[in-house]
Amino acid sequence: MRYRRLGNTGLAVSEIGFGTIPILQGSVPVLPDYFNLSEEDALSVMGHAFSLGCNLYDTAIVPEYGDAELKLGKFAAHLERNRIVITDKARFYDGNEMYQAVLASCENLGTWADVYFVHQVDPGSEDEVFGKGGALDALVELKQQGSIRFTGIASHYYDILLRGAADRRVDVLQGSGNVLERGMLDRIRTEPLFTGKGLLVNKVYAAGLLPAFFPVETLIGTVLSYPVSCALIGIGTVKQAEAAMRWEENFSGFVPTFLQVLSVLEKHGSPIPCDRCQRCACPHGTEIHTVFRQFQYAFMGKEYWALRKLNLGIKDSARLCRACAQMPCLKMCPANIRIPEEMEKVASYVLQRSKNTS
């Protein structure tokens, strides 16, 4: 296992981080009936990853990640605390709520969190998070008190991560990216503001879908070819820990281009050539890149989950797209994607699949 600097925190973290979603037990709000790992098994898997060199463990507050935070706390109790780095998070944007959430997390863990993130910051919540008395201010206060060591912002939106990169209060960022959804990583690589900020990357396997199309070592090697601190991999079995922690043993050094990735996926469906760079903007408020992502996930194997999300507004989005006279998205897209045509394709796909499942 190799280690990288976590920005300017002074911490050295393993290139592979342990994502704790797979060790949770029972149903959780964001992932109902997802996993069901006992405490004994969870501790065993975390211990095996540690024996292979993993020193960063990422979790979230109860009940968002079920009981994963509690299990991680029990695992940490068996070690010298400074031998692992714990990153935690909560989906609260108000300062008072975040303050209480961190205290609850520390109680669940039985120790401090090295980094605590405001989780899932989106365009609707960012001003509250970054504003006076918001969640970020609360994290700064908790850092000063010693409840946490460093502050973090976690988001799937490039512009929000960029805002965090420019904010001196933020120590570490957490974003998403993989061989397919690499547009945000491409932008981060060329933006000087990210220099000095620790960066954790999740969704390396795209919710577990990409290993069906690419070797694990290719998925991890691609993400680690970017200037990131750590690739977070959801791990729920010893076999998964072995594959992730020993990725370099089978890595040829080959990093596929975006076009090469599309050529592989084209054998199984009709991918949209969108890398989620997030440069497109819709005057009607449609998150074009999110719609395209859900479509990709649907044909890659998570159809029920993806269709459920697409059904939340794809008909209206497609209608507004057809009627749009401005179409600024076409000028913004560096890949020259015919966005109205692709939106129509997605809408037709959703309609057809919905009929087939009804």
C-alpha cells in the first residue's frame, strides 16, 4: 500500500480508503435493504483491510449509514487511535444541527473524527452551508474545540467543490469520479485552487456497476492517476478488501481514455457520451448531467433504482427541452452532445421501460 498527503493537514492516508456503506446492517433512508453485515463480520473485514495497509475509514452519522458509524467506533477501540484516519459526515446544513450531529457522531465513535464533512452539499443548500452561522462555521468551531481535527465539504457538484477549494475554512474535499464520470476530475486537475486541499474520491465503482465492465485495478488506477489523496471503495467482504487493497499487483499501468470506455459500454447499450463535466446549464433548471448519469446507470444494471429517479421529472424536462429556443447547453458542452436528442432518448426509454414493468 502506498500513501499520499491529505492536502495540508499533515496526515498521510492510504491510497485506498475503506467506504463503510457495505458493513451496515438493516435498512437506512438512502439505501433501503442494502446490506446486512453483522458486527463480528464487519470488524473482521475492517481488520483485514487494515492488515493490508488501509488507514482511512469513511463513514456517516447514524442513521444515514445505518450502524456503520457504531461498528467503526468499535473497530477503532481495538487500535491505537493514531493508526487510522476516520472521516465522518452528516447531511445537516444549519450550524446548530451540524454542531449537534458532530457531537452525536463522536459519541457513536467513542473518539474524535479526523475529518468531518458537510455531506451532499447541493445548489439548494450551499449558501446556508457556507454562510454565517451555517454548517461550515459549526465545523470550524468544533475544530477549535478539538472535537474534530479538520473540516470538510462533500458534494457531487464541481462548482460547490470549487467554492470549498477557495474557502480557507475548508481543509478537505470529497467528490465523485470514475473512468466514465471523469469530467469533474479533469477540471480539478487543471484548477490551481485545489492545490493544498485534501481530496477523497467516491463512486469509483459507480455504485458497484463498473466492475462488471472493467477490472478493479483499471478503475482504481484511473482515479489515482489524478491528483487525489485517496480513492474510497465500498468494502463489505474480505474478497472485496483483497481486490481493492492489492489493486496495484495486477495493474498494467493502462488508463483507458474516455472514448475507449465508451467503446466498451457500447457493447452492452447506448451510452450518452457525457463525462459529467457539469459545464452545461439549462435555463429551465434541468440537471442535464444528472439525467444522463441515471440513464447510464440504468443500462449498466441498476435499472429499477435509476428509473425511479428518472421518473421524477423526465417527461417535463424533455418537454421543456423540446420547446427551448435558447439551448445554451449546446454551446456549453465541450463534447458537442446533441442534448435535446439525448433527452428525448432518455424520455422514450423511461416510458417504454415503465410500460414493461407496469
